[in-house]
Amino acid sequence: MTYKLKRNNKLLISVMGVLVIIGALIVLSASSTYSLEKANSFTTFFNHHLMVVGMGLLFFVLGMIFPYQFYVKFTKWFLLAIVFLLIATLLFGENVKGATRWLDVGFFKFQPSEFAKIILIVHIAYMIHRLGDRISSFKHGLLYPLIWIGGIAFLIMLQPNMSTSFIITFVGLVMLFVGGAKFKHFASVSAVLILFVVGMMLVFPHSRHRITTFFNSGGVAEKINDQVYQAQIGLGSGGLTGVGLGKSKQANLFVSESYGDFIFSILGEELGFIGTLFVATMYLLVFFVALLQMKNIQDKFGQMLIFGLSFNIVITAFINIAVVLGMFPTTGITLPFISYGGSSLAMFAFSIGVIINVSAEGRVLRLRKRLVRLSEYFGK
């Protein structure tokens, strides 16, 4: 069992490393033309991305070395701190393309909503652990984590950042169901909250336009928006094996955000269907390996922490892919470990670090229990 856990941890690190390397190569290709136009250099955006990768590595190490029980003592304080930061973002944040999502603290800018996702997952995992069997009661158990999910999602919704609000709500609800909530409670609460989120999406002009355009398009990319249309041209151009790294035509300012939210299109153009299938399989592998690790963890907090963090990675990845394929309204969701960006890459890397930490700590706890049983046996 110990060997399997070590092997799985190495596999998680390898998968993350492969995705980060693929991401760096595609970012270089997808951003070079835009970088030349904006900064008079092909590699300005790429160099910044390498710095972000370095920061992600730091967060990965932090997640891996801090014992996960540490979060139990401070989870509520972390949550209160992120609430403060989300409110500060609404009051003092930088408005970009009609949304206030970035907080500038002088020497760097970051998106508090990305940190909020991870902190909320940690807190929900802790509440499921603390509530125990009471999670099956709506009034005495389920209601408390729902208040936190709704509160955080609402603050992010006001930015407006509907896609992140949706992910936070969905991941939180699935965690509660996996953690022991009754199906009737899960189904009814999910229906109410998702309807509320969709209703709020229709309140804000930019999200309402995206949703109504998507549903009026009948699934035809050209009718959704030019970004999706150009992205699908890129995907189609890649064929089975792609046109080759650095040879994308759609990256030459045809696909906006080609190095960010729509990087999957350039990946498909340059690496083809085989490349996109490989990347999608890597995300599924992360989730599958995490579930194997979860099965071997004995405490509920560790189990739910692994599930929530890995589920967040895989659901974010497939929503991003669905947007590029024209199967979902356009969002601002990044492709984990691959898209250009700072806050999201750092938090996804931190998530992998924590998953490894939980599985390693679980292995130590099992060894301790075996030693105790052995000492009791020989002490008789």
C-alpha cells in the first residue's frame, strides 16, 4: 500500500509537470504575435509566464510541506480574511473589461476569487468532518456550510464573475453530497442555488448577452461569437496530429485570449486531436489518482480535502474545454496548469501539493497505528 501511495504521488507530480511544460510551449506560441505588438518582443508574455510557473512551484512546495491538519486550526480565519479581500476587491479593485476581479496591492496584482475557491474547499471539508452524521440533517448540519457557499459565491458574483461563482457553488454542493448529505437535500438545494446563479447571470448585461447569444445560436459556433468561431477554426485546422508547435495561424490575433482562456484552441491546432485527447486524459488521470489516494485516507477531513481540490481541477478543465468547443457559454475560466495567468496556476499547483501532503500524512498515521498495535501485541 505504501509503495502504491508513493507511486501515485509521483504520478501526480509527473502529470502536473507535463501539463505545465505543454502550457509553457503553447503560451510561447499563442502569445508571441500579441507580445510583439504590445511590447515589441516575442517573449515578453512568455517570460512573465515563466515567472508565474516559478511562483506556482513555490505554492506547490508550500502545499506539500505544511501538514494538512494545520488548516483545521485556521480555516475560519482564512475564510474571514478572503471575505474581507473579496469586499475590498469590490470597493478598490481594478476594473478590466467591465468586471472588478483584480486587487492591486502595489507590488503585484491577484484575483482573490481564485484563493476563495481553495479556502472554501478547505473549510467545507473541515465542516463535513466536524459535523459528522449531522450532515444528513438540513437544519442541524447542511445549512451551515450552505451559508458559507452562498455568501462567498454571492460576493464573487457581484464582481461580476459568474463562471467562478458557478464553479464554487457546484463544487461545494458535490462535496456536501459526497460527504454524506441526503440526496433529497442535495437535489433541492442544487436546483434552488443553480437557478439563483443563472438568474443573477441574466441580471448583468455582459453575462446575459453571453447566455442569450449561446442559446439563440443553436450550437452554431459562428453565431455564438467570433472568439468561439475562430477557436473552432483552429481546432479543426489541427486535424489528427496538428500543424506543429509554433505554426498556429489562429494565434496571429484571430483568436482573442489565445494564450489565456482560449489556449485549448491553439493547443488543438498545433498538437491536433491526439494532443487535445492527451491533455483531457491527464485531467481525468489527476482526478482518478486523487480518488485512489482518498480511498486510503482514514480521516474525513483529509478525504474531503482530496476530493474537493481534485474535483475543482477537473471540472474547471472541462468547462474551459466545453467553452472552446461551443458547448457552454463563454466564460473567463482558465485551463488548469496550461493557460497564461498567475493566481489560478498558483492555486492549482497548491492543490496538487496539498493532495500529496494528505496522502503522505495518511501513510504516516497508518504506520503509527500499526506500530501501536504491534507494541500492544508484544506487550501482552
